[in-house]
Amino acid sequence: ILGIFLDYEINTMFIIAFLTVLGYSVNDSIVVLDRLRSNIIEYSGIRLSDVVNLSISQTFGRSLNTSITLLVTLLAMYLFGGETLKPFILVLIVGLISGTYSSIAIATQILVYWDERRKTVA
């Protein structure tokens, strides 16, 4: 799809960047969801949505600091690096931003949605 609409060649570097971003996003989601698991055990009487908010608050600084540090490094490499690395780094930058957003905002909200849907069906 990228090759057709954006005239972008999908090559080995793109696949490597995509897999790197995928691994980073999975790791970031694991950190958030592991904190959520710990908080569900610790705060068993509280609604899941409140525990999710607490868990996001506890991991938000770590996730944001890691992402900003990596983003600054990638921007420096994009601006001052060679032309052959620019498409690779651009994929990493876009993936980093979307991965950070998805691990903080989307993954936990899907869990809350599933829990609320389970309660209404049951």
C-alpha cells in the first residue's frame, strides 16, 4: 500500500525498522499492562477504569521520557545522518510516536472496553 500511494519502496531497511518499532511498542505495552496487573491485585475493590487511570499515571513519565529521549536521538540522526538512513529513521520516528500513543492510550482502553462489555453481556 505504501509503495502504491506514497511511491515508497518497501525494502529490507523498512522491514527492519518496522520490526524494531513493533518490538518497542510491545515492550512499552507490557510495561503499562504489567503495572495494571499489579494494581488490579493491590486495589481489588476499585473499578477497573480507575485502576487503569492510576496505572497510566504511574507509567506515563517513564514511557514519555523514554520516547522523548529516543525521538531526540532519531531526529538528530535524521537531520545530520546520511541520505541512506533517512527512510529508515523516518519509519522509526513515525512508529515511535504511534507506538507510544497506542501503548498508553489504546491498549488500556481496549481492556476497559472489554471489561465493560463483559459486564453488560453477563
